[in-house]
Amino acid sequence: MMRLFIIAAVSLLALAPGALAETAEPAPARPAAAQPTGLTQDDIVRQHPDWFTEEGIPYRACPCSVVFPDGRHACLGLP
């Protein structure tokens, strides 16, 4: 029985390198727009302040918030 196991294992190992070889083409390079630009968060905030602020909308607290046993908070309701 042990011999059969060893023969099967050696046979599978002999076939495995060909079966596991990569045949797919490498992924294409990202387009130029997706390349990192070196901008910081502050640069982006200065360029697009309306993305980060909401004017004219008053703050409303969550009407039903809970605290989980691990200390995380969650809002269960909509204002």
C-alpha cells in the first residue's frame, strides 16, 4: 500500500510543474491617468475644496446609535 502511495505521489509531482506553469500573458501596464502623480492630500483639497466640504447642510446626529461589545459605534437610523 505504501509503495502505491509513493508511486502516485511521484507521478503527480512529475505532472505538476507542467500543470502549474503560467501560460497567461502578463497584465498590461496601467493607463497614464492611473499612475501615481505624487500629489498629496493637501494638494487635492486645495484643487477641489468642494469635494471635501458641505456648505448649507446642518449637522444632524444619528437618531439611533449603538455601541458594540468591542467598542465600535454604528448608526442604525436615518435622519
